[in-house]
Amino acid sequence: MYDYNGLNEECGVFGIWDHSEAAQLTYMGLHSLQHRGQEGAGIVCSNGDEFVNERGLGLLTDAINKVKMNRLQGYNYAIGHVRYATSGNKGIENIQPFLYHFYDMSVSVCHNGNLINAQSLRQDLERQGAIFHSSSDTEVIMHLIRRSKKETFEEALKESLKIIKGGFTFAILTKDALYGAVDPNAIRPLVVGQMSTGAYIIASETCAIDVLGAKFVRDIHAGEYVVINDDGIRVESYTDQTTTAISAMEYIYFARPDSTIAGKNVHAVRKASGKRLAKESPVDTADMVIGVPNSSLSAASGYAEEIKLPYEMGLVKNQYVARTFIQPTQELREQGVRTKLSPVKDIVQGKNIVLVDDSIVRGTTSKRIVRMLKEAGAMEVHVRIASPEFMFPSFYGIDVSTTAELISAHKTPEEISEHIGADSVAYLSVEGLIESIGLDVDAPYKGLCVESFTGDYPAGLYDYETDYKASLSPKQKAYLNEHKQYFDSEGNYNV
Amino acid sequence: MYDYNGLNEECGVFGIWDHSEAAQLTYMGLHSLQHRGQEGAGIVCSNGDEFVNERGLGLLTDAINKVKMNRLQGYNYAIGHVRYATSGNKGIENIQPFLYHFYDMSVSVCHNGNLINAQSLRQDLERQGAIFHSSSDTEVIMHLIRRSKKETFEEALKESLKIIKGGFTFAILTKDALYGAVDPNAIRPLVVGQMSTGAYIIASETCAIDVLGAKFVRDIHAGEYVVINDDGIRVESYTDQTTTAISAMEYIYFARPDSTIAGKNVHAVRKASGKRLAKESPVDTADMVIGVPNSSLSAASGYAEEIKLPYEMGLVKNQYVARTFIQPTQELREQGVRTKLSPVKDIVQGKNIVLVDDSIVRGTTSKRIVRMLKEAGAMEVHVRIASPEFMFPSFYGIDVSTTAELISAHKTPEEISEHIGADSVAYLSVEGLIESIGLDVDAPYKGLCVESFTGDYPAGLYDYETDYKASLSPKQKAYLNEHKQYFDSEGNYNV
Amino acid sequence: MYDYNGLNEECGVFGIWDHSEAAQLTYMGLHSLQHRGQEGAGIVCSNGDEFVNERGLGLLTDAINKVKMNRLQGYNYAIGHVRYATSGNKGIENIQPFLYHFYDMSVSVCHNGNLINAQSLRQDLERQGAIFHSSSDTEVIMHLIRRSKKETFEEALKESLKIIKGGFTFAILTKDALYGAVDPNAIRPLVVGQMSTGAYIIASETCAIDVLGAKFVRDIHAGEYVVINDDGIRVESYTDQTTTAISAMEYIYFARPDSTIAGKNVHAVRKASGKRLAKESPVDTADMVIGVPNSSLSAASGYAEEIKLPYEMGLVKNQYVARTFIQPTQELREQGVRTKLSPVKDIVQGKNIVLVDDSIVRGTTSKRIVRMLKEAGAMEVHVRIASPEFMFPSFYGIDVSTTAELISAHKTPEEISEHIGADSVAYLSVEGLIESIGLDVDAPYKGLCVESFTGDYPAGLYDYETDYKASLSPKQKAYLNEHKQYFDSEGNYNV
Amino acid sequence: MYDYNGLNEECGVFGIWDHSEAAQLTYMGLHSLQHRGQEGAGIVCSNGDEFVNERGLGLLTDAINKVKMNRLQGYNYAIGHVRYATSGNKGIENIQPFLYHFYDMSVSVCHNGNLINAQSLRQDLERQGAIFHSSSDTEVIMHLIRRSKKETFEEALKESLKIIKGGFTFAILTKDALYGAVDPNAIRPLVVGQMSTGAYIIASETCAIDVLGAKFVRDIHAGEYVVINDDGIRVESYTDQTTTAISAMEYIYFARPDSTIAGKNVHAVRKASGKRLAKESPVDTADMVIGVPNSSLSAASGYAEEIKLPYEMGLVKNQYVARTFIQPTQELREQGVRTKLSPVKDIVQGKNIVLVDDSIVRGTTSKRIVRMLKEAGAMEVHVRIASPEFMFPSFYGIDVSTTAELISAHKTPEEISEHIGADSVAYLSVEGLIESIGLDVDAPYKGLCVESFTGDYPAGLYDYETDYKASLSPKQKAYLNEHKQYFDSEGNYNV
């Protein structure tokens, strides 16, 4: 999967407490999280009294230019956000962090993931007179906090976190503290680091800790929140109804290869999954292994090493592609014009190829790549996917929430192979994925959230339940009948 | 070499004749050549009568936005340019293609490379009353053409091409034809392709032909120019004093891995040079091979394959780095903050590493990377460079024109190893480089320009001669004394 | 008063129902109201289903460019706003109209004037969990409407209008209707017009009706609101506790000379006040009359006609001044550098001048003008102000809300004359003002709001009462003791 | 004439030598000259060594923002330009001042007016190999200077000034001096002023001297140039073939009312011409006099004073009109929508009006205004023009260069009255104009250039001669036959 037509993570969060260059470090932290969202970015800074806010559309460098950065100098506390916007709510008013000024305090909040009961909560709140100013889930928690009868902000936050459902992390800044919170399944990741100056940071991925030269302190676990203030750091639980289910997607596609999630390095996991895939589904006739840049290169090199074939650069990705607005017209496309990914003719010509990719979502990208390789002279193209069949929608922060768009919800690997024009298609097994990641948590799927491959939703379905059930395909139904489900539609773990 | 602190190619050119989507295709062709210049871009279109011009600073997508593209619709002929600007002349007035309107015709021209007698020509012309409007070499040829007494534009162009010296290619558009021209040594590359519609294109690299789905027609050779008009294509020579000397730098760093120069694929050359390097300078104690992303990954995988070690992703490059304006302050840098390149701690920790890079220019980048890896826990770091010692400045279109900045002009590999904190440093031999590229031209260095490694300048020195000779270091002098030089300071081949 | 250092009206509103060019007409209507606010502008359009919103900072032409206007095409209903922002809340989030999307409806609202109980209402609402997203008063009414238990939007609106206090007009757009509302004293103006197509419009001033070639239908009176929908137009009262008190400031400075308020043309009123001023305070020794451009030119020509002196252009205002960011430094100012207003040396040299201005607020501008004229060679400068002494702050939508800044709160005309370096200063009497305007309403001050001259606040003081009373100067206290006050601090009319 | 559909002056120039705030003062000087050109602006600064350049399209505040101004700080010498661009050459490359870097010196140059032999000079120069980079006349003089064989820059400048023909002023900056030059008829004005610091300035109008608090030093007369350097100021003649012929247009429309040209204040001239017009063409039945804002207000008040009628504001100009991009569609215009100028219904209704305007060029604007007034209820509208019939094109820097567009080239006042729907139309006589201005120079027309009213061209016709003569209308021919012409087509004064 080489572009944004496939899966999209919704957002990265970052926070820092008590560093004289808080804005600069937040900018750099967000820059390392840019792969988690390219459609908007924002930073809120505070010195305890005043809060300032800069944000914009597009990549971080477009959203927050030098002039805006200058306005953020001189503050010690900050949170920041990079955003992937699902269509329909791309306006500037949805760019986070949100900043709220009340008569008694100011609060800034940002969020990664998806709240699956947000729509019902929002309608309840509006019926009580609440006014929402964005279409973002993130506002819901602020309304819950402000309507709470609890005496302290922290108590109100705890109460509110119990009400919301789904996969999420929050970074929240008040004049008194920086808060981070993780959903009761730890579906979405959040980590704590510490600068050599003593300043604590929180971030969606460890790569943000590393680029700042900070040391890793700990993961925030399922159902926990962290409070960072002038007294130091304190981690608490807001619920004991937790079942760890870390998103396997983070390992497979979203996270940067240099990040480590729950103790497992992402590149190493990908390389291991490539090796496992080579064992499960070798190709005897192949001359070389190539990967789809950039996210599948680790898995491809693992596959090549295991099967002892040359690992070649048979596809080149234009490194400037992220920002181009121009797309070939249909007519030009038929003339063979493409801008993102190019096959290397001199490498692939006359060769039998194993093409390693991290996933097939709709099948359109795979089809295009296979055709491209064959047009460039490849003899055979055997597609090997370093994850299981993507059969079920995800509601926990990935932009694939309907069954209709998932080719694996409807077709077998053989049918897909024919559809995309490959010589064969094979997937990693669910078991193979779980073992390649190698968590050892006492929970279903060894602590992973693999809902997209199994239809087993650890945080339940809530507002999505009706539509989801109505849209199940024959293949999905058959799979669900044949496989044990650990979780019910409210996310209860039925042992 | 992973960033722009090292070597910089000066520009990429593109041209197309007679396609209804000329501007769109030029944009896409330039997009594939973006690696050759990120500081400005321009497109000039024509329909034979009218000429229109759009250009701007920065990456192509910033320089030419949708509104500007719309103004370029409806024209059949176009040339375009991406630009690397040496400091001091970054203004918009230097962005090419230049467009000239005369009482009798209009001409647009753009250029890749460096004219080494431009300053003396310019001064002569100004003494005769000529007015220059940019600081670019490119204007010189226009003045020569306009002052020529020849009867036709083509004759005037031929005459002018004989007067200029250096490494260069030109793309020139008049209402009657698209011209491309290459210097008498073919130092800088220019290729011709053809769309399925029949339309001809010219471009600095074959990757621009490939992304457009066009077929490769031919290279333009030393001292040749091509005329494309409604009668088709015609290649002529403007001089018979030619000695082929294709820039080895194109293979080593500049060109995209999917491009093919003089019949040799760039990725394949790099992989071969990595293999050759492993044979010439193996490391016995190593656990893995890593490459500096992105330009050294091919060589690193070749090295790993040859020496049968795992090829790992021990360094991650932020794919969004190209556009960020923000740099860590000195204080932050001391706290370990970095934004471009990150070591993957979990991969390199406790390991002995072979670090493959494509070059060492000033040594500062290498030093930073070695320190980064050691701070991340690497035990040993053995640096292997997939090209020879970069000992001499280049005047033919690379932004390294003084001896002082070249660490290899002054230090031995052992001294460099100490300087950058590595456990060892070794370079590919000149012989190894020439054989890895594998041209077989009957000319010195088998048809390559390897002046940066040998001090042997196939196009001579001209305006640079005095300063160059005065600045020679003891190490450079010693090298020159010990090695045969094929070319004199006017570029004559002294057999 | 020639610039923005003096008085500033807060905003102009516009609305149109059922015209195929609703956005275009709103733009033009706002353009004619630009003098009421230059710091931001916005337009919301609807077709009954969808609502779209464009807005920005600065003048209308900067705030809403062609691209934004194009996005507003194809909608039949619209409201728009030009804004004067008091310092501290100049952010884009405060630009109106606000647009709210609820689960059951969408509403857009914009506002002219000032709610004097907004702070206390806002704090009450926040205590009940309400979240505000701007610092604007305008949000308060939306919260009141949404929290109302009334069954229809119109009923909820009526209820909410009764709760808020001050001088205000609202334009509100829902999918069903366009609403306009006026405060219980009609302090701020709102008029209804009708296009030749039958479409109704509402606007802050009649000039917006005139530029659209529409015909004037009626004023909205104190305590009324208008509902415009597909059934036509209906005007209702939301309260019977009304006392007409139209802001005299609208006549004196804010409104365009071609506007007509409550049947009285603004230019004619100003010319009449200039004539009255000439009768009340003639200058025997004068050679000519000049006015401060642009707002005082009508009064000056009236003064000249009455006293039979030439009316000359002794001061020239740079017509491009509105947008310049550059101000002379103190050093340059001492060298005599000025950019906004220039004396015409050849006109004023050696002459005795009557300088007619519409007001003196802080005295700084008058001082500068008098000095300018004297430096240009004027012998005597007699300042005549075509309104009474500006002695009391205003809280109903004018940006002069503290006593400290009002020079007339502290100094007599003689002291002011000395302060500004004039040869004499005289003001129009309150009686003279009331008669020049010539309303004949059965209410105090014949239906005018003259609080700035009398300290008599027809809408009361509310949140401002404590600070206002604490800050009264000796001169203010003396005036209040000597003059009858018709209204108490809650705005009740005590006959 | 109230908008830009009529006459347009081409440009204003400014220069300053040796002031620590040179850029700031140039900006302010240009701001006061903004009425002379709104389509582009530029400033070039120097400290004797380095030259810096900032420029842009649109009004000065758009063309040169704060960031650009900051880059101009710290230089002591500057020239600047505001530009009116005739259609077809509106690109940024035509924005002046131009800045040229030669091997031996740098020169910056800007220009007001029009060179009537520019096309033939340019073609000659191009035949000799010259390359032009803009479509502006201004480049011609630079080529002439650089090709001159004279030894000094000043000598080369003198020689070049003799070769060019037309109405022009130049401001030129080198590292050694600031130069100003005026055409041999002084058609276009240029004045010298001096700051209290001693620094000299040059400018197109005295208003730029006045806003800077500088004192007027002198006019630059026909055929003179001024050299300002560290030795002070020196005025020389480059030719003795001079005949003073100051453009009457400057007094009638272009110049600011506070400017003084050749000792005559512009407002005073306009008021005098209004008085003279009242004597020449009174209206017996009128109730009031109104002027077309802004340029005709002085003349209207003069007319009113002379004829003892009230001077009223019957038309209001939107002061924000300069920048709006939006125009009513034809359909909206038919509904009566207008944005620039509004009639004041309450003033004009039922009245007989004298409408004073400064000119009728094409008649379209006058027609629109008369209709507007009648639609607003005016009974009679008598148009009185404070200048003679505009019968002949101008080639000396006014954007009216073809006969076809001039209504007075074809129609009598009576026909025009009918065409525009007025009750009568009358013009000031040529004699009346000359006496109202009141120069007393021993030259034809008392030293005025009145070519647009008489067809007598003091600087000749040159490149325009053929087209001009071919296009003469019967009315023009008849006029020329009946009136003595002082100048031949090469501008020789045939006494």
C-alpha cells in the first residue's frame, strides 16, 4: 500500500510540559508523526496564564509557518496534533487541538481515534442545549467534562472517559497539568518520554520521543490516564474494565518503522512477518522479491532473506508525491501516464517476481501495480500480503468503515488474484500475524486488536451496530459462523 | 548522503512537441525530475503564436499551483525546468525557462549544468552593450544567438553552442521547433522519448519518459543537438571535437534509481557498486548492513547480498523532511533533537554495523550519522562508501566548486574515520566504480567523467583555472603527480 | 473625525431571502456597509438544505475573494456581516455570521451592537455547562434559543430577545426563514427593502437598499422583529416595553451620507447641523470654512453656506489610507511626515480658518490637525464641532466605553481649545442637535439616544454599572446633578 | 470622472538620497502618489554597494507588505514607482523600478509617461542584438545608455535623453547619485524637495514632498535633469530645444488637489475653472450644484459659489471601491444594482441639478450618472464639464490613444447631451481653461500642453503618426483646419 487511497490513520497527538522550547519541540514531534495525518495540524501553547493557538490545513509545514511559530515562542507547555480528515469535515474549524476559554479556566484538547458512541452522546447533549462547533468527536468529551458535577477537573475527566467508547487517546492541557488518556483496550497507542532537561512528553509513537533525543519512560496502558504537572508524573486508571487489544494495524501499516509499540519494534515485526509469510506461502519460480514502497519494504526484505532470493528495487516511489495536486486525466492514464509509483523496467523485465505488500483494501492499487509491472515486462507477478485478509470494517480510528469497499469481504484470494491480474495471491495467516508481532498478553489474540481480520470487536459496536449487521456479506457471515468471537457488541469480554 | 547539505545537481529540463496536454505532461515530467532541483520550477507553453509562462520558487507543487496550471491549458508545445539554485541567486528572476519576446520571434530556453566560460563571455557581451537580467548562465546563450550573423535560428544556435564550454544540456522552444542540445562531452544527460500519440519528448532522465508511459527513443550524444518539429525528429552534430565523458555522479547520486543512462540502469549500477565494494572492502565482524536513505539503499542491499549479512532498516528518513523550515537550535541539538534521520534503536543496539553511503563530501553528515548510531547503541560502525574519494571540485553542474570544502582533498580515509568517529572507512576504487557502471566507450575512463576523483577535467577549466590551481592542497598535488591526466585545461584530449 | 482612532461602530448586517444571486447581492450590500466595519467580513448562504460559509479578516475584498465567492453561488438565501473588532478578539473565530449545525436544524446568526448583560448571561450559561467558542456576544443568543423550552424557533427567539439588554440588531437565517430583530429602544437601525424581483432584504442602513436598486419598505421599530419566508413578510413585537431612542451617533458620524434613518437623510441632517452650528457659534474673523474629510464635509458646507464664507478643500485625505500598515516612526513624525491627511498649503496660508469637525473624542486627532494647519501657514484656526460635547461613554455598540479616554469628560471647551492649540472651540448644543435631526417622537430627546452627551442611558447599564459609576469625573457628576435623567440603570423610563 | 474607466495617468516616481529611513520615506511618498497608478509598485534601495528590490502587483500595500519592507531597512538611497499598466503588459516583469547589475556597476531606473519613438528604437536595438526583458518603454533608455560611447554615466544619460521623444520623467539610482530627468516640453512634472535632515527628494508631485514634511525646492523644467549626490544638488540641461508645454490634464484630473504644479495649486485651479465655467455656461433653472466625486468636487464648489446656489452631496462614492473585484452582472445592473457611486435620493428628488464633472471621455460614465440621478427623482440634469471637449487622443502618458473611443471626436455637445440623457451639456472653453490655470509662460497656450483639446502635439507624433492621421474623424479634421497648429509632427515649434 503506497498511497492514501488505502487506509488512513486518524491523527497523531503530542504534549510537553515545562520546557522553554515547548512549541519548537512540539513542532518537531509532530513532524515525526506527520505520517499519521497530513490534512491539518495545530499547536496550542500555554505559560499557565495565557493560551495561544496556531493551526492550519495541510502538512505541518504548510499549516504552521515561521510567522505562526514565532507567535508560539516563550511558552513552556504545549500540545499538538496532526490530522487525517475523513471527507466532509475538512474545514479549519475541525483542526485540533481545540482551545476552550471558560470564565473559570481554559482547556485545550486533542484526540486520536474514533468514538463509536459519539453520535448518540452528541444528540443527547444537543437535546440538553449543548452547542457544538465542529463535526469532530473531540468536542464530546469537553461537553461531558463541563457538565460533570465532579469537583475537580481530574475527577470530571475520569467520569467522562468512562462514558465514551471506542479506540482513542487524548492529550489535554490546562494551566495546571498535561493529561494523556488511553481507551480501555489500548487500541490506540500513547507513550511517555522524558527529555534530558527533565521535561516529560507524551506522544502517539516512540519515534517522536526518539527524534527529540528523549528517553522512553513507559506506555500508557488500557484504561489509564497520565497526569503531568510540576509535581512530576502520575499514572492512574479510570476504569478496571479493561482488556488489552492493541491495534495490529499500527504494526502493519500506520506506525513508522522506527517506532516501538508495547515493546515490539515495528520494522522488526514487519521483517518477521515477511519471513513468516515466506514460510507460509513461498513462490518457487521467482527470480526476485520486490516490495511496494515505502511501508512494505521491511516485509519484502524479510521475505527475500528467508527465501534466499535477491531483494530488488523494482518499484520507485516519487518522494515528492505527498503534495502534488495534479493527477493524470483518464485519457493520459490510458497513455500510461503515472506520477506516484514507477516500475524499474531494467530490473523487472523478463523476470518472475514476488511482490510483497502490506495489505489489499479495495484492490484498485494492487491491480494498478500488477499491471504496471507486467507492462514493464515482468513475466509472473506473485502477490504476497504480509497481513491476513482485510475482511471486516474498522470503527476504531481507521478510515475503512463500510463493508462494501473491502474486496476481501466478498472475494477469495483466488478471485482477487484474477481480479488484479496477478499470477497468485496469498495472505499471512491470523496466527502468523499474531506470532510475528509476538505480544504475550493474557487476552484474546494475545492482546491484539485484529477486528479487521476476524470481525471480533473488543470495544463493541455501539452507534455502528445496526448498519454493520445489516451489511454483512455472505463471506463475512460464513467466517463469523466458523470462528469464535470473544467480544459482544458492547465490547464485553465473554470468556 | 541523505540531504541537501552535500551535493546538489543543478536542474532538470523537459520538453514536449505537439501534444494536446503539453502543460500537464510537462508538469508530470518535471515532477519525476524534482530530485534534480527543489528551489524553483517553471513551464513555458506555446501554440505556435502565443507563449505563456508560469513559474515560482520552491517545489513544483508550490511553484506552479492549480490556478497557474489552468492558465497553461490549450497549448501544444512546452518546455519546463526544475532548478537547484546556488546561494545568492535564488530570486524569481532566475527561475527558468526564460522567455524572450523579440520583434521578429519569441524564444524560450532552459538549461542544466554549468558553463565554465560564462563569466568571461558575459563580460565581453556587456562591454558591447548587452544587458543581462538574471545571474544565470542561461542568458549567455541567448545573447550569443541574437548577436550571431547566421541566417537561421538553427545556424545561430549551432554557432553559439560551439562558443560555450562546460557540462550542459539545453531545451529551447520557438514557434517552429523544440531543440535539445548536449555538451561536447555528454557530461550532462539528455534523452528523447515518444508518446503513444506520436508526440516527442526530451528530458534530463529516462524516468520522465517512463512516468509518461512513453517509449525511449535514444540518448543525445556528445556534441549533438536534436530538432523536433512538425516534420519529426532530426539529430545533428554542432561539433566533431567530442570526447564522451558521462558524469559518474549521475549514477552515484543524482539520478533516480529507475533511470537508465547510456544503457545502464542506475539502481543496478548502485547495487553492483555495493557488491564490488563488499569484495574490495569487506567487514568481517559485522552483524548487519544498513544504508543511508534514500540514495544509498541500493548499494547497501548489494553489499549485504554479496557479504551474506542481513540488510536492515537501521536508519529512517522522515519522508516529509523536504519542506520543513525548522531546524533544532544548537541547544536542542545538544539535547539530541533531530528531525531528518532517525536511528532505529531496537535494530542497531549492541550490533556491529556496516554503514553504506554513496559519498563523503564535507564529512559533517557522516559524522552526525555515526554519532547517532552509536548513541542508539551500535557497537561498531564501519563506513563503506560506494564511490571513490571525492578529492577534486566539480565545475560541470554540481554545487561543489572549491577545494576547501572537500574533506578528501585534505585527509586520508583513516583520518576521516577518526574525524567522523567511525571504526573504519573505506571507499570504492576508481577502477571499481568504472567497472560497476560498465560503459564500454573508447575514451578515457571508458567514457565516464570522473573528475571529482581524479582531477582530470574533460571539458577543461576556463574561468575557474586560476582559482583552482591556486587552491590545490598537498594531497591533491600528490595525487595529480602520481596519476596520468588525459585532458588539458581547455579540455583537449591529449592522447 | 477622519480616521479609526476615534469612534468605531460595531458592525453592519445584511440579509436576503429568495434571490438567485443571493451571495452576490449580499456581497454588494456589505460593500456599501463597509464603513461600519473593516476588520472582518462573512457571508452564509443556504438553499434550504445546505448551508455554506465564507469569511475572513480585513476588508470585504480581502476577506472574501473570488474563489470564496464562487463557492457561494447557487444559493437563494443569505446573511452577511462586516465587523469592527474591539481589540483582543480579532481572531477569525469571531468573524460572523456564525453558523451552527444541530442534529435537528442549522442556524446562522450575526449581530450589530453590544449586549450589556452578555457577561453575566455567559457566566450563568457556562455554570450550566455551556461551551462558548468565541468571545462574541452573538453566541449568547444562540445558547438562549437552544435552551429555551418553547416549541418553535420563533417562540424561542422571542423569549431570548427579551432576556438580552443593550443596543442591537440581529439577522438570523434558518432553512425556513430570514429573521431580523431590533432592540427595545431601536438604538441600532435595521431596515427592510424589496428588490424588483420581489425578494426582501434587510440591512443596517438604507444605502444597502439603494445600491441594490431596491425600494425601501420600512424601518424595523423598537422591540420588533421581522420574519421573511416564502409566505412574505411579517413584523411582530417581542416586547411592549419599548421607548424609542435612536442613536444620534448614527447621524453624526457612522452612517453613510446617502442613508436615511427614521425618515431623515444623513447628509441633510449634517448640513442642517452645520448651519445651526454657524448660528450658535459664528466666527467673525474667518476667511473660509474647511471640513475634516470625509465625515465632516456636509456639516462644513452647511456652516459655510449659512455664514456666507467660501467652502474650501484645505485638508486632503489620502483615499488609499484604509489599508496601509505603515506609520511614520516618532522620529519621522517629528520631521513632519504624515500619511493620512494633508493640509493644502496654498489654500490655508495666511488665512483665518473655521475648521468644522463632527466630534472630539480624545483630542489627539484634533490637536494634530490644528498643528498641521498652522504649520502650513494658517493664521487662526477656529474649531467648530457639529455635535455636543462627548462627555459620557457609550455601551450600545460604539467603541468608547471608558470615561478616561473622553477629553470632554474632564475639560471645558476653553481648556480643550488650549490643549489642541486652536484659537477657539465651540460645540453644537444638545438642543441644536435634536432639532437638526428633527425627529418628532413622543419620547425623551424626541426619540433620540444622546447618552454620550447627557449620561442618560435608555437601555440601562447592567454589567457596566459598577465600573461606570466608580469612574465618574467631577465634570460628569456636576452635569448629571444639573440635568434631568429620564432613565434608570435598568433602562426603565421614569416619567 | 469618478473611476478608472476614463483616463489613466501612467505612473508616479519618487527618489531620495541619503536618509537613514530611505525605504520608509519612499513608501510614504509613493503612498501619496498612489492616485497616479494602482496596478503595481516597487522600491529599490541601495547603500552604495548593494542594491535591493521589492515589488508587486496591485496597490502599494498589497505590492509591498511588511515582510518586504523589512528587507529594505538599513539603506540610505532609494527610488520607487507606482504604476498604471495599460492592458497586455500587467505582468510582474513590467513592475518598476527596474534594477540592472552589470560587471562594472548597478543601475535602477523608473519612469512616468510615454516614449513615442520607443517602438522604432526598440526594433533598431534588437536588430543590433539587444535583448529586452519587459514590454516597458523604460528599458529602452537603459539600452541606449549602455551602448553609448560616452565616458561617464552622466554623459551617456544626456546623450540618451536626447534620443527619446514624448512626455516623460525618469528617476535613476546608481551607487554614486540619484538622477531625475524631464522631457523637453516638461509635459510630465517632476519636483525637488528637501527634508529637514538635508536629504533631497524628487517626486512626480508636490504632495509627496508635503506628506514628508519636506520643503519644496524647485520644479525640474523642460529639458533639464537633476543630479543629487554627496556634493549636493545640481540641475543641468541636456538640450536647448525646449518649449514648455505642461500637461493641462495634470491640473484637470490626475494630480492630487493639494499638489502645486508650476506654482499653481490644483484645487485652486479646479475651483477657478468651476467659477469660469459658471460664467461661461450658467444654468438659470437650477436648484443646486453637485459634483462627481472625488475629482470634480473642487470645480463643483467653485461653480456653486459663483452662481450662488447650494452645493450639495447628491452623489456618494463608496470609499472602498478601489479594490473590489466584483461587478454586478448585466441582469443585476438592470435591476438597478450599482456599487461605486450612489445618488442621494432625498437630496436630488424633484430638483433641477447642475452636475459638474471634469471630463467626458467615452460618455458611458456620464450616461450612467445622469440615468442614476433621474431614477432617483431629479427633474433636470444639466451637465457642465470643467474642461474643453476631449477631442484628440493623447500619446504622452495618458491611456487614451485612439480616436475611436473619444465621444467628442465624433459628436457635438448637443449630440452628447442627447446621448447621455442630460438636459444640456456645456464645456469650458480652451481659453477659459488656460486662464483658469493661469500660467504665464512665453510659449503656445501660455506653456500648457492642451493636445487633447486642440490636436496640437508639442512633442510630435513619431511612431503614432501614421495611425493617428489615418483615423482622423470629420469633426477632428474640421477643427484642425479651423485652428492654428504651432507644432509639426516632430514637435518642432513653427513660430
